Amino acid sequence: MAYENVMNRFMLFSGLNASEAAQWEQLVRDAAEQLKGRLRSESDEDDIRFETAASALACCKYKMAQAISSKVESFSAGDVSVKLTEGAADNAWEFYRRCLEDCGELFSDNEFVFMTTREG
């Protein structure tokens, strides 16, 4: 996997420029490593779908961190106005979930458990 590709997609998804995104580089690397650990042995980590999913996970974590740390809902100073979008973290999570759906065959499913019961 090329971290540069993951970082570039993270910037695209998050709307950050290179200097703003630089402070989130470790989060991007951690997200990529987290997903890399779920890859099936026959999957290719250079698959563009993997890089996209890793970028989406990083963006999701970034949006959640922003939502947690932001206590101000809106701010105005002269002609400049900033307002946090409600549900940005939720939207990022939904985007990540959809990216995973697109490349589900690349990953092992550790969340599904098949159980049986016995009578008697």
C-alpha cells in the first residue's frame, strides 16, 4: 500500500490541504494499518479499493475527533463565518461503511459469529 495515495485521498475526503493534513498523518497511518490487519491473505493491499477504504476510515476518525473537540457550533468575525455541519461524523461513518461494502471481499469478517443451539 502506498501511504501517499491513502493520504491524498484523505485530503480529498476531509477537505484539508497538505499542511493541514500533515498533523493528521499518524491517524491516517493508523487507520491504514488497522484495515491492513483485516485483509485476507490473498488480498492485495495495493488494491485501490483498500486505499480508498483506509482513507475513508481515516476521514471518519478525523471527523469524530473534530466533533468531540469542537464545542462551538458557529463563529463569525466580520465577513468570515464558520458553522459546524451537524452529523459530519455520522456522514463520514456512512461513507466509510459504503467503501467497505465496495471491497468486502478483501477483508476477513471478524464481526460475524455463527452459533448453534442444542435442545435438551
